[in-house]
Amino acid sequence: MAAGYGELLRTPHAARLLIGTLLGRLPNATAALAVLLFARAEGGSYALAGGLSAAYGVANAVGQPLLGRAVDRFGQTWVMLPAAVTSALGMVLFAVVGLDPLLVAYAAMLIAGLFTPPLEGGLRALWPSVLRREDQVHAAYALDAVAQEVMFAVGPLLVTLSVAVWSEAAALLVINAIGVAGALWVVVSRPSRQWRSAPREAHWLGALRSPGLLVLLGSFFFIGLALGGIAVAAVAYADEHGGGVVSSGLLSALGVGALAGGIVYGGRTWPGAPERRLRLLVAALALGYLPLMLVPGVVMMTVLAGVAGVFLAPALACAFVVVDRHAPTGTVTEAFSWLVTTFVVGNAVGTAVAGPAVQLGGVAPGFAVPAAGGVAALAVLLAAQRFLLDRPRPVVRPTVPPTPDEPCAENDRNRAVEPGFRARHQA
């Protein structure tokens, strides 16, 4: 297992791209917690903090696929770096202005969310050109999910540490400065500068014309909702059990559990279609969220949070493969960006729902939000499984890259019969 990951990371550019993307995604990963802590420090309510996070999420939902489509058309460097700087400036405005005037605070959240760079989709589009072998690409998706959980484990601790050493406003500034540095490190690399998308069929729906992708997005909206609900409920739980360190501990335990699950999942090859495997992983994920509603003492609650996270990274890694199999040709960055979008929108909705749930009913109803989200995610996959279980058509790999004038067949999964990775055509 370790040898396989070691070989992958020793591939030229692989470690740099993974670490740079990890740092660049830190502001997006910690936005819910950082905004919540800052809003509370400024005297705002849980409901207001949830509303600000929701504004960030809605703007992110609009920006990610638009920026992803721009990356597919114009390349990574000239889209991602300006977006990262603009998003960071939005958070700087929020940190300086605070909650008064509230209209400016919401505008800052919209700017920060709208221009969040699509680094996740960009990295997953780069892997095939960097790694070449499909087995390594598959392992890289798993490692990508593991790295994301490292971010979710370390991110809350970094936010809490910045708050303890400086202030809630300083935490926003530090996290976003790290994010800009990470994005810069990625986009000046040779693979990122040279990457160009394959020719794509002109269609206003873009990647969304794939029914299988739509099913996946619907399911992961509710998984995002579950995680957003956990972030708010964890802070409310900490208010009754010892303060901010407890909330960071719960969120970090969730990330550590996902980290462990992702390492095990990515260390071996799994039989069967990934679409079927994804359904089992989401079922296990939903089951793990249910015991959180018991809200026991801090030690047991931390254990339950860790268990709840075990199947998150495997589910994400499997979803990356499914996206790659179902995305139409020339839309891979956009398709991955849509996955990020639905996840972030779900996260924002989860925070917006869990905030009032905590205020009206307490901590247990707050943790009922992630439980309901996990069940709904599974229900979507079960109800629409026929759209995912139709097998994608084979990918015919040209021996030379296609020219811009060369026709590019659409990988429409309704005509599909065999699986294959599509992202290689993006190099």
C-alpha cells in the first residue's frame, strides 16, 4: 500500500500538484467554520452565520462550473490565479468590515464564493497527463480524497490556532493567504501551464447533459448537506461541552476517520463496477451519521465522529472515477467542478438548516441534519440507479493528440457499453 503511494508521489510534478492544490483549497474547506467563528465573535447569531455561509455557498455554486468551463476553454493558469486572488480579497473585505454594514458582509461572501478557483477539478484533469497509467490515475483519485481529508482534519485546527494566537479576523486572513500561495504553486507548474482540454461539442448544458452525472450530483448534494450540518452542530455541541477546542476536535476526528478509510480504500484494487461500489459506500456513510444524534460525552462523541468519517474519502474517491466515466468529452474540469459545486451548495444549505435547528431544538436536532442528509444521498442513488449502472462506452485513445479541427465523438453514457477513463483526452 505505502509502496504504491510512494511510487505515485515520486512521479515528477505529482507531489507538487497535490500539495499545492491542497493548500489552495484550504480557504474553501474551512470557510464554514471560519465564517461561523468570526460572525459569532462579531455578535452575530447562528442563523446569521448560517446565512453568510449560505451566501458563500450559492456564489460558489455559480462560480465553480463557470470557472471550470473557462479552464476547459482557456487553460488553467489564466483562470485560476486571478480567481484565487479575487476570492481572497473578498474574505479580506469581510474581515475588515465585519457585520456592519451587513450588506457589505454579504457582498464580500458573494465575491469570495464566486471566484473560488476550481483547483479540485483542475487537479483531477491533470492526473492522467502527469501519471499516464490508468491504475496510477485511479490511485491518485483515492490519494486526492485522502489529502482532502488531511485538509479537513488540519484546517479546523489551523483556524482554531489562528483564533487563539491572534483573532477570528486574523484566521480569515491567514487561511486565504495560504490559499493564494497554494494556487500560485500549482498554476506556474509545467503540467498546469501546458494543459489544454480536448475539443468539445458545443452545448449550453456542457457536462450536465450526462444523466449519470446528474444522479451523482444529486446524491453528493446531500452528502455536502450532511457535512455542513455537522460543522454547525459541532460548534453548538462545543458551546455546551467546553468551547471551541471541542468543535475542532470533532471536525478533526471526522477528517482523521476519512483519512484512514481513504488510505485503506486507495491501497488496493476493487472488483466490480464503481457505480455499484459507490452505492454501498454511501450506504455505509449514511449509517455512520445516525449515532451522532445520541450526543454522548466528549470522548464518545469524538469516537463517533471518527467512525462517521471512515467512508467519506472512499465515497469521494469512487465518485471521482464515476465522474470520469460519465463526463462528456472536453468537459472534465467542468464536470469535476459541478461535483464540487453541489457539494459546497449542500454544505451551505446544511449550515443554513442546522443553525435554526440548533436554536430551536438544541444540539440533537442539529445532528439530525447530517443523519437526514446521509439517508437522502443514498435514496437518490437507489431511486436513479439505472442511470448510473448503464455502462459507459469504451474510450478509443488516439496514438497522437487530436487536432483542434478533428471531430471528437461525444462520450454519452446512454450509448455506453464499456468503462474507461476520459480525462486522458484532456492532456
